[in-house]
Amino acid sequence: MASLSNVTDVASAALWANVDGKPTEPKTLLGTLIGLLGSGATLRDIAFIPQGKWDTLIEGIKLGDPPAELSAVQLSQIAQFKYAAMQSAIPGHISGATPTTPGSSSAAPQVINMVSDRNTKRISDLFGSPDIVLVKLEKHVIANLYQEFRTARGDFPSRDVEPSEDQLSAVFLLIAGKHALYVDFALFTPYNSKFQDKIKYTSSRFDPIKQEWNKIELPGPRSIDEWNRSWAVFECCLLLLKTVPPETVQAYARLINRLANQYGHQCWFIVYHADVLMRSDHMDRIRRSAAADVIKTIDGVPFDKAKPWPQVFAIACSDIHPQATAFWTENVHHPAMRFTISSHTPRVGAQTAALQPPGKVPKITKPDVCREYIAGKCFGKQCPQGLTHPPCPHCGDFHAKLSCPSWTSQTGRGSSKGKGFGTPPPPPPPPGAGHTDGSNTKGKKGKGKGGKKGKGKGKR
């Protein structure tokens, strides 16, 4: 029988498990199994099939003429087939092994426990990572990782940075599956507060129509302090799994803190957006480019494809590597300087010299208009009370709009049934002068200005 270490594909896994038949023969056990799984199924696809789905799939297999259920030996062969797929898809994990005592010479076994259909979780829902099923590390494996951490660093991680089982298992799956090492710091927080609402930070977006910055809320840490707390948990996962050396992972954190302090809290949204872009996309691009010898490493050492992350992190936070300097200049330095300059520049038409924060429109104070002037009781360009007399919008003269002759003639105001002013009222009498005869006397049948039969000043 072939060795388990030689299992590299579906055919070799079937050979190791003694599954009878060929993949192209549908009447054999292997051919029927491949037909149900699909010809394009890989070992990783088979390893991550939930156990409940796998059991349902196997129960439906019937062979022979007439078709009969599988024998106990055939069921054992299928179980061995999936076992081989699990060990080959996730290197370094041996299901069913017994834990070793701390300090023993043999490597600590790392066991995976597949979740069932009833409690299936996805990393994307928990931590915003790639959409893969969460496979938990078993407790004695996690205990061995903590013991090795204590041996190397002198003590266990503190309670503030200690990751949960879900967090540690999620980071392990990202490493084992060669995914980008990205987790959403709105969810990947201390004390595993994944059941709480996403924390949000304030960002700014420029509106070219209104020529102003508008504030919006996006999921993520609100400040560099909250980012440091989430990063400490993520860093502890990397150190427990021995993915990145301590100095390298801390150098990246120092870079983000330096950028945040350089441009201040008002530009935090720019720094965090660049950090998300680096961890979710650009680090993976650095890894592909370095593996293809398109870019060089920091120290000139050949790129290690089996353990790429130490060199990838070193390139990402370097001050001299062109890939890193070009990225941080394009995504932090230039946007932060543009935002700082534009947010402190007064806009055209602003009515105040005080600098307004982004997203707020300066309040325009309107001049006080004379109410007596609007009612047609105060006349002229200058107001005795020092208030404003706006010009008439119809003729440009300084009188009330309702008293304008051109406006009343065009709209029919001041007619026999109207209530408007037919003609501009006379100027007020000089101070101390009495009323003339009949000046305030209403007509016998008149109704004041614009009355039915009188003009408002008729004699008896």
C-alpha cells in the first residue's frame, strides 16, 4: 500500500484507501464516487465537505446487479479515502492522534475537527475573510501552541491579546489555504466580540457638486488605538502559529502608527484604508511577484515559497523597497496631503473667515428687512430705523412690491374686486402736520382702497 505522505491527488488517495475500480468506470466503487463528487473535485474540496453531507452522499451509493447497499469493508474504504484527502489538503494535521506532552522531541500533532451542518460557520461571516468554512483546531493542539509560545517568549499571552479558538483557527486556515492574511478589524477584536455590532470609523468623501467634504461611517476601528488593540490579537495568532517573526510583524505595526501620528486623527480613514488594501490585496501581489522572481527580497535571499509571509511582511513595511514606498506614497502620503490642504481652504462664496470643519456648510446670515417697508408703510431707500429697504423686483424702485404700478397692471391687482394697491400710496405727511379734510374718510359705499364703487377717498 502506498504511503500517506505520497497522496497528492484523488487517484493516489483512492490507491492508498484501496477503493476498488477506476474513475472512468461508473459501475465501480471509485467511478460511482467520482461521479457523485464531480470529475473536477480536488482533495481540498473533499476534505471540507461537511460530515452530514458526506454521510448522505455515501448512503445513496448502491452497486451490483441488482443494486445493493455497500458492505462494511467498502464503507471503511470510503472513510479512509476522505481521511487521506483531509491529511493531504491540510499538511501537518493528523486526525485522531494523541497529544504529546510538552517538551517531548516529537512534533505536536495538530488535529482538526470538522463542524457539522447544524453549527457550520464561515470565516467571512465571523471576521470578513475569504468565504471558507471554519474548521476548528482541537483543544489539545491549541494547548501545545500556547505551551510552545511560553517556552519561546517566557510566558503565556496576556488576556488582552489572547485570541479565541475561532480567531486562531481562522488565521490558521488562511495560512494553510494560502489565502491573503486579511481579517476585518471591525470584527476581529479583543475578547472575541464577534456577536456585537461592527465598530465603525468616520471617513470623508468629497462632493464635487457642492464642493465640500461629507462625513460617512464605515466598518472599522475608529482610531489608531482601537487598531492597535485588534492588531495585537492578530499578531498573537501569527506568533502562536509561527508564521512571521516577532520583529517583522511589529515593524508593520510601527509603520501604521507612524503614518497615523504623522497626519493626525483627521486622516485616520486614509491610513486605515491603505492598511486594509495592503493586507487584503497588495501582500498577495507581493507574494506572487516574489515567487515569480519579478521583485527581489529585502536581503537578497531567495524567496521561500513554502514560508512566504516573513519576507512578504518585510517588503510591505520596508522604507527602501520600491514596491512598499510606491504603495504608501500613492495610498497615504498623497491623499493625506490633498485632504489636509483642501479641507482647510475656504470655499468660494463663504460668508465667514473662520475655517469650517469638513462636511459643514458655513451659515449665511440674512440682513434685517424693514417689516413696515414690506407692508407699504415705510418708504424710500433709507429706513429711519436703520433697517434694509430692498429694491422692488419689478421696477427697481424703492417701494413695496405690492405697491408697484407695473406689477398691479400686469396681474390685474387693484381692480374693482381686487384687494391690492391700484397706485402707489402717497408719501407720509411731514412731522407735525395734521390730516387734510377727507384724507382718512372712507366713501359712503366704498370699502377702502380698491373698493367696489369707491376709490377709498370719495366724498360724502
